[in-house]
Amino acid sequence: MLYLAYISLAFALFQFFNIVLNVVFMQKLKKTRTVNNELVSVLIPARNEEDNIGNLIKSLQKLDDKNIEIIVFDDQSSDKTAKIVSDFSKKDPRISLIKSDTLPGGWLGKNYACYSLAKHAKGKYYLFIDADVKLFNEIISDTVSTCKKYSLGLLSVFPKQLQVTIGEKVSVPIMNYILLTLLPLIFVRISPFTSHAAANGQFMLFPAEIYHKLQPHKVFKNSAVEDIKISRYIKKNRIKIACIASEGRISCRMYESYSEALNGFAKNVFMFFGNQPLLAFLFWMFSSVGFVPVIYLKINLIIPYIALIITTKLIVSIISKQNVLTNLVLMPVQLLFLLHVIVKALFIKKNKNYLWKGRYIYS
């Protein structure tokens, strides 16, 4: 028990140290005074997104950046996704629709959609975004400017995550909590190690030349966690990448309920831990019940230990642009959610299949 107490204290200090580094070396997009004059291809894979796709396209039409083309790949949707995009394309020549009639063997739907979109794109930069994202103001110009400034082969940005229901508030914040307490994001750009890589498929910007040279979605055509694997792949090829947390001009409502979040996070939670379930469980254990062995020490360390945990959670919430009080109150339930995700992910790993949007994608 004594050893566990010291490990718990060390783990809490480790998390606190990482979040402090994320504050001290916080990265921001390079602000530009002029709108980007190079064509950017905004590439959107969509499957049954009738509730989201119209709002996304409207947000793109309102951007300060006008030199864009918007291409949507309709991945065999059974709803009105294709019709909504088609109606927009009749009024705006920058918008086009690609319809898929089949999914080739060995491919996952989203990866094939992104690969197909790139083959039709004409821009100097390719911006892949999910259909549940919204963009605002001069965000595209600033991401392109940042990409140029650091000579990046990939720039990925975590959107501000919108949370409406209690199920979302219990579940969605856990993603940034894991990311920001495990990895100082500055390391993604400056460290040579592929283990210091991160990306979010909701927003990924590539120079077209780099994308076609490496063909990342084709390389990882059957991966359900292609964003993280792509970031490591590009870094392995000695090309710089960067990842930025919670940019307010990009918003996303990932999931609308607890069950949706559970299914979504279960497919990729282990990748945060190097695809090691044991490390995921240890992270949960020391994050949630690490106070038990600390109490056992009986040397009045429990108060500073709890203060460390609360301060870490508070800073994560601020960086993530999430409600601080809500996250502090719901923290115990959020950690229970993480345990639920880990257990479900273990069943997925054991059964070697995973149903997502009507398809089995885990193998």
C-alpha cells in the first residue's frame, strides 16, 4: 500500500506537470491580417448526416475565406444527406457532391471517403473535416498560415466541444482530460519521437503535395483510428506535424447522448495509451481511486493531493473551453464513464468486431 501511495502521488504530479506545460507552451494559430489567396479544398466525408451537413455548409459559406472549394463525399447515406448537399451546390458553384455506390473490400468507409475526396480536390491545401463541425471567421487562413510558418505536413486542431445533455457532459470532457494530462502538445511539433504524436480527425489540414506523396488514408485504409496513426506515420517520415487544443472558431457536437459517446470512444480509447489496455486501466485507476493509498500514508498529504487533482481538472477545463464548475462536480461520474469505455473496448477487442453507422469496422 505504501508503494501505491507514492505511485499515486507521482502520477498526480505527472498529470499536473503535463497540464502546466500545456499552459506555459500553449500553441495558438498564427493570426493573419490578410485572407489566404491559395485555394483550399474543404473535404467532408458524410454518412447519414442530414442533421448536420446543412449547418456545416452554411458556416463555410459565411467564412471570411472565400477561396475555397467544398466537396462532400456521400458514403451511401440512407437519409437526405445527398439531396441537401445537391441543393446547396445548385446555388453555390464552390460546392460539389460525390456519391459512392460501393465500398471496396479492405477499406473503412471514412478512410475511403477521404481518399476519394483527395482525388477530386484541386486546392494547394486539403482540409478534412467531419460533418458535425462548424467553422467561423478567418479560421482557414490562420490554419494555412500556421502550417506555412512551421513547415508542417499536418496540422490538426481539436474543436471546442459543444455539450447539451447531461450524457454529453459526463462523457465528452474525458477526451481532453486524457490528452492534456498525458501529453504536452508542444511535443507533437518539436519532439522527434513518434510516440509524441496526436491528431483529431474532425479537423486535419495537409499541404496537397505532402498528402499525395504519403497517401495516408490509403496506407491506413482499414484503421478505425486513422487520425492518430496518420499523425505518427507522417512524423515517422520526418515531416513536422502540430496539434492544437480547443480552438474556439471550430465547434463540434460529437455525440448527443451517453450511449453515443460510449460507442464512439470505445473504438479508439486504447490508442491514447499506445494501444495498451493495461495502461488505460492504470490511468483510470490512479485518476479515480489513487486517493485511497494516499490516505493510508497518514501524513496529511491527502489535502495537497486532492488540491493537485482539482487544479489539474480546472486547468484542463479552461484550456478546453468547458464549464469548470460542471466538470469539477461531474468528475467522479466522468471517471466512471471512462471505466465503462475501457470495459466496452475490451469486449470489442476480444470479439474483433465493432458496429459503427451500420457497418462492422473493427477487425
